[in-house]
Amino acid sequence: MADTIVKVDRFSIDVPDQPGEGARVLQALAGAKVNLTAMWGYPQGQGGTARIELVTSDAAGLKAAAKAAKIKLNKEAPAFHIVGRDKVGALASVMAKLAASGVNVHAVQAASTGPKFGCMLEVAAGDVRKAAKALGV
């Protein structure tokens, strides 16, 4: 299976860093039938705030669901969703293409399941076009 690489819109939500906030956000999105491609969260320093990152192929649905649930949605830089066959060095060629084009990767999250891997890869907003060209997107 060849890698599939798609440029996607990434959004974020800042929430109090306390139990139940992730469930509250995800239940609101599920209730509005918003299917997520990716989701991850993390605390933001010592300020008691956490950030939830969201990627979906239905940006309009996500925006509408967030508005209806009174959730402030932040637009972030685009990311790249990569899916391919899980093998040793699965992301090495992707990273090499970006490096050869002078693109610095800001963040990458990857996981495998069975014979496939999935990855969300982020670059600086100013490097999105250069990264897309390097990756053939």
C-alpha cells in the first residue's frame, strides 16, 4: 500500500485542565455527528488550561457544532494526514523529502494498528505550501 497524504485543517479548543472537559467537547461533537480524523490533548504549562486539537474532513460541521455548544474554536495551521503500510522506517522517506526541501517539522504524532500506520504532521504556517509540494499534495 502506498502512503496516502492529505492536507487537512487543524483546529484547537482551550479548556480548563480538569476531569470531564474532553468528554464534554467530544460528546457535543458526537451529538452533532462530527466525525474526527484525529484528536489529541495536552496541558498548557502551569496555568490550569489544556488544549484539545481536532482534525476532521467536515470543517463546516465542526464549526457549526462548536458554535452551537458555545465552544470557542481556534483555527490552527494546516497539517498533513498520512496513512500507509506499517513497516520499519515508514515515515523516514516523508521526513527526508521535507528535510531536502528545507521544511522543519514542528510536530508529529503517529501510531500503528495492524498492518497500517497513521500520522498527523505539522509544519510552520509559512512552510505549508513548500511541504505540500515536497509531499506531492
